[in-house]
Amino acid sequence: ADRHASSGSKKTTCSVCGRIWRSFYDHRIHQVRDMDSGGTRIYLEFEYRLVDCRNCGGVKQEGIPWLSSSKRNTRRFERIIGRQCREMSLIRVAEMNRLKWDQVRRIEMDYMRELLEKNPPPRRLRAIGIDEVSIRKGHNYAILVSDLDRLRPIWMRCEGRGEEEMDVFYREIGRRSLKIKVAVMDMWKPFRASTIRNAPNARIVYDKFHVLRHLSDAMDNVRRIEYQRVSAEDRRFIKGQRYTLLSNHANLDLDGRRALRLLFKANRRLHKAYLLKESFGQLWDYENSTWARKFFDNWKSQLRWSRLAPFQKFADMIERHWDGIASYCHPDNKVSLGFTEGLNNKVRVIQRRAYGIRDHEYLRLKVLTSFIPDP
């Protein structure tokens, strides 16, 4: 087939600068892939013109709005590939569409960048959540910031979790940091120091799930201490009950509750530690910091003469970080504390489905677009 048509001098739009010039070069015939029909691959052949652009100073191809950036496929075909990649692995999508793995990956990254361009982070931020995400073995972490009002991640950096890395986020958002009222985070000191310096109007709120994780560690330490303290005959009641003690009583089945009753009859310290663990979650139900403080003082007084050293250490940690925990009692600070933890789990699912992602830019795009609906 003849790939060159006759030359002409029609007015054409430059794909780079958008100016309209007359083309004096040969017309070309190009072939691209379009949407499949009934399992049959469909290709489109069309004629395009080259533009002698005086504004750009070179020969450019005319702009075609329905053509993808790679010039190999139509835009609607690549949107379908991008939607499939949100539910399936790259290898599976490549097999279904008879494409190469690297082609599918490039198409998906273009699709995710297009989603971010159409759904940019909000101009006004009131409540943000800050968390670190493990991206690789060996203490390699990324910082993940989410908008707790709109429940979506808005920023991610994979170069560490220090104070300097956190400062990058506040520099990028500029003066919008002055309008942040609530910042939910764990007890990592670099996050707190950077937020206090760059967002002075924000109230620090410590994440409930990170606090309860420390409480679960204290419960597990008590179990280990009691296992070493009691006689060999009484150890049979403690052995194998780690996850039973760490679970909430409402989530236990009949066998778990029966095992707890036998354990509590054999060991009073574990019984008291479990009751203290179960009751501490009520702290986040208060809407007044004064009543929350009274509850904590009563909870802490029960540790007297209990010989529960891990729980006493946990109570001292709460004392040091009380301001960030009591901030949640204010009605304006009642944000979704579980979203940040759920987002962390979603990142793990993305990594597990891909058997690990080494490309930080690809991981960043996957996470930031995970809560954006398809157009």
C-alpha cells in the first residue's frame, strides 16, 4: 500500500504550540489499535499531515485529540487497559489483550497520571492524616499524607520518613498549610516537629490505632512474663492463647470465650490485664477532655499494686502524649481515625498483588489513584 499521499497546503494545528499553520509536507498514513470487538483486534488507518511550524521552529505532526500520547493506540483503548489494571495484574491484562508487559505498564501509568490531572488535590485542606508505609525490607519507609475530609490520599514520598522528608510536603502545598486545623499522626517525633513548625494552626491528634497497638504490645508482654513466672502445670492454660488475649471480646467465638474463662480462673493478673485492655478504648468516646482525663486517671489508678509493669510503662507513655490524645475530644477534631490505617492496609494489598513494587513512581501513582473513581 502507498504510505504517502500527495502534498498539500491546508491549514493544520500544531500538536506542540497549538498554532494554526499551513502544511507543505507529504501526508502520511498511520495505523493505531482501537477497542476490540467480540475478541477481534481492530486497527484504524488514517491520514495525518506534517506541519512546518514557524512558532516551534520545526516539523511537527498535526494534533489529533483522540490519539494517545504514544501514537500507537486510541485514547479510548488505553482507558480500557487502565481500568483493567486497577482490578488485575499487569501480566494478566497483557495476556488478555495480547500486549507486552512493558506496554501495559506504560499505558497504566499514563492512565493514572491522567486521573491525577483531572482530580488534583483540593485547594483547601482542613484535616490531614500522616502515616509511614513500609515499602521494602530493611526499614525502608514512605510518607503518606491523606485528606481526612474527602477520604483520599493526596501526597506520597518514598525517600524516607524523617523531618526533612516531611518538610517537602509542606513546602509543596505552600500557604495552604496555614489553613490546616487537624493533623492525625502516630507518635513519631519527626512528624510532630515538622507539623508544629510548618502548620502552626493545626492541632496534633494521635492516631487511636497506633495507641492501641502499644496497648496490645503491653498485653503480650504481660502474657510472656506470666508464662515464665507460673509453674509448668499452669502454663498449659496460657500456651497458645496469644491471639485470644489480643482479640476483642466481642470478636471471639464460643471456643475462644471458653478458653478465656479457664485462663482467667488460673491467672488473675492476666484477667485484670485483659479487662484493662478492653476498657481503654472508651477513652475516644468522650467529647469533653475533662471527662476523658477523669476516665484515664481512674483507669491508671487500677494499676496500683497490680504488678503489671508493661501496663505501667504504657500509662507513662500516655501521660507524655496526653495533649495529642485529648485533642480528639473536641467536636471539630472528630475525623475518621480508621481511614489512615485502612489506607496502610490497601498499600500492602497493592504491593502483595504485584509481588513487590520497586519503581517508586509507579507505587506512588497506584496509591494516589486508588480512591479516585473511574471516569
